[in-house]
Amino acid sequence: MALRDGVGQGVGSGSKQSLANYLTDDKLGLIVFDLIFAGIDTSYTTFLWLLLFLSSDLMVQKKLRNEISDKIGDRLPTLDDRHRCHYVMAFISETLRFRNVVPVAVPHNAIVDSKIGDYKIPKNMSVCVYQGFIMRNDSNKYWTNPNDFKPERFLDSDNHYMRPTSRSQPAFIPFGIGRRVCIGEKLAIADLFLVLTRFLQSTQNYDIVLDSHQGLDADPNNTDSISPINH
């Protein structure tokens, strides 16, 4: 992983050369640390939400199973299957929107005196985005009935998955926003898809239901917690 003084050679000139010089051993080590350790906890918690939502609505669970059976069958899922399993991808996106496990983004310092609406932000003030509120805001023009769990909001009229982007859906920001958006976004989506599809394949002879008599609430809409463990 070592990158020494000649790191920029062959990358290009100008801005590319300048950016490459920031890739030091220490910084690459921190990036790998974030991907592995920070990603484990967030992906694990998100998968628990996926399980809770499919357990609380057997119709949603049936749609997921039917699509996986039709598009993948019994073979091991691959990343290419994401382009075939539209409802599965919509279900994952809606879970990330509805129960964002990191609702408050990483804080940043303002580098100059700024103003947001009527609020003055002095230089060096710590600022963070409350992305959980943005993704469930009743007054947000991008969401209809944002407090309803509805994977179909990410499907078009042909039931094809509409991958949310900063242009098509600027209010969908489960991984943050801006230049320092979470570097593990693609890895997390890939892991969630592969684990979820394989789990449902392995349990195809069962209905996954929630036992509400063991301290768990069968309706995930009844809490504002960021973790399903607290149900």
C-alpha cells in the first residue's frame, strides 16, 4: 500500500497530480479502517432494519421472494443481479431513507463566514447535516407521505428501479452529501443486496414473521429509534 514521492507520476497533470499527492500511507490506512470497521456496524444495523420491515409486512416479503425466485432462482446472487431485481433494490433504498442508521452526518468546520437563510455561520463553526430529517420531511417537495414505508416510491411506471442520484432525488442522502460523501456507499449497497437475496433464498420454505411477545414491536413505524434492537 506504500505510496512514496513519485505517487503522482503517470496519473496525469494539474489537479490530478495535486490530488494524488494527498494519498499518503497514513490516509490510505484510515480509509481502509473506515471501510472495514465503520462499515461493519452500519451495514449490520441496516440489515436488521431490512429484516424488521420484511417481517412486519408479509406482502412485501412475498414480492421480494417472488422477484428473487424469478430473476435469480437457486443460484448464488451476483452484483449483476441488481439490474434485474428492481423491487429488491427499491426495498433497500426505502429502508435507507426511512431508517437512516446515521441520521446526523459527520460535522465539518466552515472555512469562511457564511449565511444559511437567516442564520449566520461564522468561520470555524462546526456544522453538520441532519440528513434523517431531510429524508422524512413532510414539507419536502421530493417525498409524498414520507412517514410511510413504501418501496414503490423508487420504482417507475414499468416497475423498474429508479436509482436515486443527486440530480434525480437530491433529498435521498443516507450516505451524506457533498465532496466527503461516505466512501463506503457502493460497498454497502452491494453487501446489503447480496446478503439480503441470499438470506431470502436460504429461507424460501418459510415466512419470516415477528414475535411481538418477546419485547419486539411488530410495527416498525411505532418508533423513531435508529436501531431495530431497541424495539
